[in-house]
Amino acid sequence: DMLQHSRLETLVFVRVISELEVNGVCLLLSCHAKTLLSLEFIHCQLYPAAMDKVCSSLCQPGSQNYKIQSFSIKSSRIVESKSLTTSAGLLNFLSYAKSLQLLSFNDAKMQPSFAKMIIHTLLESSSGLQTLDLSENNLAGWRSTVDRSSTSFSSALKSNTSLSSLTVLNLRGNNLQEGDMEVVCNILAKMSNLRSLDISDNPITDEGIRYLIPFFELALQRGNPIRKLRAENCDLSSIGVTKLLECLAPINKPLDMLSIADNHLGSSVAATLVKFLGSHVRELNVEDIGLGPIGFQILEEALPRKVNLSHINISKNRGGMGTAHFVSRLILQAPNLISVNAGSNLLPPESLEVICNALKQTTCNLTRLDLMGNLQLSSTIFPAVFEFKKRGKPILLVPSQQGSCAPYDADP
């Protein structure tokens, strides 16, 4: 009774499984359809019949008007394992929910055909959606699914329909293969204002990146280039990443963020990477890409005089003393630098003196320099690390004792 007379704007449901629980959810939704702005389901079982009821309950009485702005389904099942049936109520909701800004199907056990139908519906309805999250599903074989059975979907991709309002797309962890990226890029072409793209944890390889490059070039021509790109753990090589960086370099304004972490690139990528460091990116994540001492030496020697970086993660690259020399040079030449993660880089004890000498020579904005995971470092042996503070907090994060952190080991 108390909930029936309140004006709820946000509801989160956890472990809704039985028909009785679904009916209870629908009753509550019906009571608050006029005020509800955000709805989230976590660890639920919402097969088509249940989803139809839920979406019907969201509709305001006597109309097809939905006020809801955020709709999320996380770690839940929305399609029965032996059926490809999609909830008609859900598709209707997506067609008419003109206020919807965020749509998330994270780990919803989604198959390629279901994802295709979601995208098709959003395209056909000229949705005003801003954020779309389809992460942690299994969309492998998306291209073959589209090729076999989707004349209407292919027509939608060739028509003037668009998702021009969309600015954020998350496709992380979908097991997308290199061939699937051809379909992805056709979809991206419909997103003329896309600013943030996450394709991490998909084995797309260099061939997949090759499909993406025309989209980045088109976005640049439109004057709406990508601002944030995550391509972590995508089975990329230095060749593919070099082509990617060369494609992104002409963008006038620096990227807000670029992550190519967890790809085995080796030291050969350093020459292209250091050119990119100068004025093309504010936040860079190159964790565990295999730079090694040679890679860090190249970065240090070729580092531009002024670097616009604010944040950088160079951890787990086994750079040894080369990491320390690069970090010290970066501190001196990046006046806007705020944070550096150089953890687990096999730094020797003498590296602390090199880094501290650089800190003494500048009044930069650095607030955090993470050196954890380097087993030979210790604040006990080199207490001078505590001299450097920002707003009363230590800048340097160093193990209290040698060997006090678990070592990083890239070997299987």
C-alpha cells in the first residue's frame, strides 16, 4: 500500500523468476507508469511471455506513451534456450519509448538474431536513444546470421534510417569474430554522432580493425570523430594497432581516452605510439602489451617536448629500469599529468631515486604514481617517497616492504 501511493521514479528488481513474482512486478509497474524513469532487472528470468507483461505494464493507460528513460537487464535470461522467439511487447516498447535514453542488455544470454532484431527496431523507430549496452553476450556469427535471414535488416542498413542520437555503444565481451566486424561497421555508419565505442574482449584481430577504420575516417569527415575507444584484449598485433593509431592521428582534438591494453603488441608498436602520445590523447591505457625495456627506451628517447596526457597506464610491461626513465621524462614533459600506473614492471630499487629526482624538478599536477607490484621497491628502504604529496596525500604508491606484493607473471 505504501508503494502504491508513492511517486516512484527508479525501480530495481533482483531474482524475479516465477510467474507469481512477475505478476507482482507488473502490478507495481502499472501503479507507477506515469512517474517511473528508470527500471533495472538483475539475475531475473524474463522469457517472452513475462517480458510482454512487463512492457505492457510500463505503458501509460489509454496510450502507447512510455515515460521511462533508462531500461536495463543484467545477468538475466530473456530468451529460452531452445527458442528464437522474441518478446513482441519488448519490440513494441522499443518502438514507442521516445523518452528512452539508456538501453542495456548486459549478460542477457543474447544471441545474434536477437541483437539484430533490437538494432533493427531501434533503426526503424528513429529512436532518440543515447546509450546502448549489448556487452557480455554471445554474438559470434553475427555476419552469417544477417546474410542468411534478414532482408528487412539489410534494407534498414541501406536506407536513410539512423541512430543519430546514439553517443555510447558497448559491445564488450561478445565473442565477435573478425568477419562479424563487417556487420558492426555497417551498423556504426548509422550512428553519426557516436562518441564512445567499446569493442574489448572480442577476438576480432587486425582484420576486424581493418573493417573499423573506414568508420573512423567517415566520422572524421563528418566532423564528429570518436572521443573514447576501448579495444582491449582483441588479439591485435602491432601492425593492426599501428594502422589504427595512424587513422586516429588526424583528429584535431585529442581523444578523451584510448585503451589498447592486453594485446600482445611488443616493442615494435612504441615508435608509432610515441607520436600519438604528443597531442592526440588525454588518457591512454597500454597495460600488458609487451613493451619491455626496448619499447620504453623508444618511448623515452622520442617523447615530444610537450605531452598533453592526463592519465596513463603502463603497468605489466616488464620494462625494468627503462620504465623509470620513461616515467621521469614524462613527469617533466607532461604538465597536465594527473595519474600514472607503472605497477608490475620489474623496477629495480634505484628506479625510485630517478623518479623522485624528476618530481623535485617540477610543480606538475601529478596526484598519483602507482608503483605497486614491483617487488624490489620498498618505502622502508627509500623513505624519501613520502616527501611528495598532493593535497596532503602521498603521490607515490610503493610497497611497504620488498616482496610484499604478488608478482605479475604473464606466462601461462
